[in-house]
Amino acid sequence: MMRISVCTLGACLLLGTSSATVAATTVHPLPMGEIFHDTLLAQSDRQTLLQFETQHYMVRVYEWQGGLYLNVYNKETGFTDQKGVPAYIDDPRSRDDDWLTYVNVSEEGDLEYLARLHPSGETELEIRVSDGSPARPEVGFDASYSFPYSYLGKDIDVTLTELEEIGWVVDDTRRNRVELTREQLALNLRFDPRTRLVTNTQLSSLS
């Protein structure tokens, strides 16, 4: 599989061709293995994109020098099963698959570790033999994520103010949803009309 990182105009895109991730939306979804990481929101050398725990594991996905890497710590054995292992973003399993899936690079017959994140904020870890049948995942908790998932649970009005300050423009507003655009990107935010808290985020490409 070939992966290329491209950074331009303050945005970084990871391009890849492999195998599950971003689902269809009202605008064009991100192509296979492509995700936007906003460098205006995080400037560390090793930017944590996703971190969570399950009953038996601790998971971290991070970006470093344009590449994706995965750490998986086994709570039961006390060993790190995957440490700084190169990873990629998997393709959607179906047209309706909303999950973002990070997978370690593995050889045939090795174990695959699939760290998955839903736009609602749910997380899970699936471990299976490479190219094997799906396995029952462990549900995640205590999750933290990068842009745009970091806005989940925040007040929609405060969120819009922050986004407009860094160049996002409100393009469409409805009772429970706001769409913003910036350059060739679209950001959909859904929120609870009663509490005004963000419940779902989806970043897509307009090109």
C-alpha cells in the first residue's frame, strides 16, 4: 500500500490506498485513507489524534513527521503489544459506515489492531488476524481526540465562535445542524436543540 502526506495552506492530508474509514455525507466524503488534521489546533511534534481505553487495553494513535503511528498497551500482561507501529486509515466497510478506523501496518497472518472512532464520539478496539473475519470489538471509554472530535459535548455557540476565529465560515444553519466551510473543506456539526451541545461532527472534502 502507498501512502503520501500532503500539507498545504495550513492543512495536512494523509492519502492512502488500503482497506476501511470515512462515510458518505451530504457533501463528498474524504477519499480512501484521507483525513484532515488542523495544524492551527495542535502544534506538538507528536500530535495525539485518538486516545482511549477498553477493558483490557490502552490505545493511542498519533501523527509524527507526516506519518500515522499506533500504540496498544495490554493491561493484563503489562506489555505494549504495539509501540510506535506505522498505521493507516482504513476504507469504509460499507456506504453507510461512519466509523473512522486506524489500522496497524501488518503482514499476512499477523494480528491487526483496529482503533475505531464514530462521529458521535464512541470508540472501540478490534483485534483480528490480518485479512481474517471480523472479531468482536472491545468498547472504549475515557476517550480524547483531535479536531474536529474535540468539539463533541461543547456548546454550539462557543464552538462556532472559535471556528470562525480560525477562518471557518458558516454556510448553512438548521434547527439541529450547522455546516461550515473553509477552502475545500466542509465541517458538519450536529447539536441538541435543547441543550445546545454538539453531538456529532463530520469533516469532508468539497473537491
